[in-house]
Amino acid sequence: MTKVAASKSSLRPKIGSIPLCILTSFYILVFCNNTFWKKATDYLGSGSGPLWALYLAMLALFVAAITPFSTKYLIKPFLIFLVLVAAVASHFTDTFGVVIDSDMIRNAIETTHAEARHLITSDFIVHVAIWGIVPSILIIWVKVDHRPFMRKILWNLAAILFSLAIVTICGVTYSREYTAAVRERRDITKSFNPVTPIVSTARYFMSAGSEASLVVQTVGADATVKPATFPINKPRVTIIVAGETARAENFSLGGYQRDTNPRLKAANVIYFPNTTSCGTATATSIPCMFSRFTRSEFTHAKAMANENLADVLAHAGIGVAWFDNNTGDKGVAKRINYVDLANSKDPRFCQDGECLDGIFLDKLDDWLDHVKGDSVLVLHQLGSHGPAYYRRYPEHQGKFVPDCRTPELGKCSTVEIVNAYDNSILYTDYFIATVIDRLKARSDKMAAGLIYMSDHGESLGEKGLYLHGTPYMFAPSQQTHVPFLTWFDSDFAKSMNLDTACLRKEATAPTSHDNLFHSVLSMMNVETSVYDKRLDVFAKCRSELLSIATTQRKTEDRNAIR
């Protein structure tokens, strides 16, 4: 038995710890960083001196970083961990062009099982098996030859210093090119695997740990409802539809050549064509939309440490509820009535752990039938969330064909992907218009208004990007230009003293997620110290404000004449 074991052991190749680190670094650098090298090549030029020097410098930097972990019982688990993370990350960076930053990690952790299934595809499994599992098995198989402890420390130190010397020489030689690249194309460094996903994960958990101990600060405790100058003897109701993954570029209300909004056009909604989002992912945009902070002021920690729009409305005595068909409220609805519909089992709308947005309608009817006073309801859509766009609308309502009928976008043409996405927008058009119809049907019992704003947009292959979540500083307009619209019945508009003709003219002005908080307070006639008229899209068209502005202008004109 001893001879057999010795024979089997002799079949295993031997390799020193430093050579193994070099080979692993080379493998990860070359085979798990296609997106990184494509971006670097596009900027530095194919075959250029700076590019070849970058190859050498990145290899040396990687060796310097992992050599300290080349101890006897740590080296293999550590290298396998790096290879597996790089393999997983490279699938998403190479397939969808995404950047795995801390916001993307937050999205991944907060996602649902159903949503995750659309990303864990056969292509993903094959990719990880080939580029992650196979090299990991090879690392396990080889026998690592370790030097005595003191000699190992000296050899490791020499390898690290030599590697850092190479990095320094390359960096100094082409410092101008690299400095310009970092300044102008920050997306290059953010595409590097597995460093970016590992650092981003660490940042996320550090942030989550600090947020867990936050004490929520009260916001708008002084909020009250101002009596309407046009009194109505019925409740005032606002529906906030928080859209998902809808991009303005594909809304026919904003000029898209396809008729993706026929019912909303017929409903005579007011559309704001120049609206930008706060973030490029739900986990950022939803807390930001409902917070009092502008995009320039917003951080996730700030949002979690302060009450939001829902709380201020509740302080004013308004009934507030949140119905969710997505991955949750992202901390916005912690202190109000919350109903999770994403896990419903209604066979009319639900399949494999996901539901069409039609799942809201029965619940909406019931909620409306029990409204007793001024109320606000948030409907958080699943909307157009990808990559399984075909699962966001009933197949018989798919007007644009052929449509992509798989979450593996690489198996579909651009035309098929866009068709499926446009069908999901068409279903959102149907859904919002149906909500408006439900409100119209109860006009004798309530005055109603609706406001719709998508959380972020979506890339459909432009510039090699798919899905969303690209860091905002270099996100394309397809991910940040979002649809925003409002609708009011006549009594609701009167109760606001709102000149809708004026609003249609003003709607072409730039708007953003910054406006939601203050505009909804305005819709519900809420007075509070945290309200900012400058961020209220209705302020210029409310008659009492118009009259004040007119008086001010007349006074200024008289003073000018004097």
C-alpha cells in the first residue's frame, strides 16, 4: 500500500509556491479579464508600449499581492478563492458589461430567488465550470514544494520587492498615459477581476455593519395638511407608481418611434421628457427617490438614518401603504403598512416565484374600496426588470415580435431583445392606464391623482452594455434618463389649485428624482419645514403661487419705474 501511495504521489507534479502564484496570477489576468483588457486596448492602442507594459505591471502587482498568502495551509484555498471569484465575476462583466461595485453587491444580496434564477443560466454554469472549477482542480492536484520557514520569508520578500520594482519602472515609464487613463476612463480599473468584486463586497459589508447601528432621525414631524381653497367633501388619494427598469428612450410619450404608450396617451397624462435618475440600480434609486436628499447630497447611510416621504405623509395624518411586486421596499416602508405581493401564488399572474404587475389590481380595488380619508398608496412594480424581459408581460400581449424568450441574452439578436423590452414597456402602459381607469371609476367617492417615475433605465446592448447598475459617473443615458408622468382628475387638480395647462408647458424643463419628495407633498397639500418649493414640479402652476409671483413681478416693475 505504501508503494502504491508513493507511486500515485509521484504522478502529481511539483511546483514551488512562488511559481504557482505567478501562474495563477497569469491565468486570472489573461483569461478572466477580457473586459478589462478590451477597455485598456481601446484606450492605449493595440500592441502599444503602454499596453504591453500594463500587462507586465499588472502581472507583477498581482504576484506581489498574493505572494504573502503562499504559506503551506493557506496558498491553495486562497488561490482557489481568487480563481472562482474571477470566473464568476468575468461572466457578468463579459456578458453584460456590468461593473461589480458595492451598489451591485447590494443588489445581488437583496435580490429574490426568482430574479437570481434568471442570471444563473446554463451559460453561467458552463463558464464557471471551465474557467473556475477546472483550474481549481489543477491547483488542488499539484503538490506545492515549500522552502524552510526563514528561507521562504526571504524568497517571498525578494519576489515581492522585485515585482514592485517592475510595477514602479512600468508606471514611471508610462505615467502620463496611465494617469490620463485613470482620469478619463475610470471604468477601466473598475473592470479588473477579482479585485473589484472583492473590494466592493468588503465595502458593502462595512457599510451594512455601520448602518445597522443607525438611529433613525425624525423628519417632518411638523407636517400638516393645508385645507384646500377649493373644498371637496371626499378623500384625496394619490397613487405613486414606482417603476422598474423603464428607460425614457423607449417611451413613445417622449418621442420613441414605436407606439409603446397608446393607452397613456389616450389618458391625457402629463409627461416630463427630461428626467434623470438618482442611481442606476433599485437599491440606490428607491431610497433616494423617497428621501429629502438630492442626488448630490444622497448616501445610502443618510437615507437609512432619516425618515422619508412615507413617514412625513404619515406625520401629516395621511394614510400611507406600500404594495410591492419587486425585491422589497429598500428600507423605505419600514414604518408604514407594507404588503408583499411578489410571493403570491395567483396562477393568473404568477409563475415560478414571479408575478406580473397585474397582481396589484385586485389588491388595489380592495384598498380603494376601504379608503376613508386622504391616502397615498405606493405600487412598486417589477416593470421591465431583465434579463427575462419576456416574463414581464403575458405572451398574448407581446405586440413586437419576434421577442427574446430566454434570459440568456447572448442567444438572442438585438432586435429580439429590444422587442421583448418594448413589450414590457407596453405592459407597463397597460398597467398604469388600468390604475387610472380604476381611479376614474371611483370619481364620485374620491379625488385622485397619480404620479409615475421609474427608478432607473436599462442598457440593451449599446456600447456593449446590458442591464443596469453601471456606476453613475460613467453610466450611459439609457440607464439614467427615465420616464416620469402625472395624471389628475378634475377635482384633485382643483384641490391643488393646479393649472394643468401651465404644467404641460413647464413639463419640458429638466426634472429628476430630486423632485419626487417635494412634489408628492405638494399633491397632498402638506405643509412642513422640510418641503422645498424649488424642487416641487407643480409649484409654478399652483394658482396661489402664481398670484403671489404675479404680485411680486408687479411690485418689481413699479419699483423699476420709480
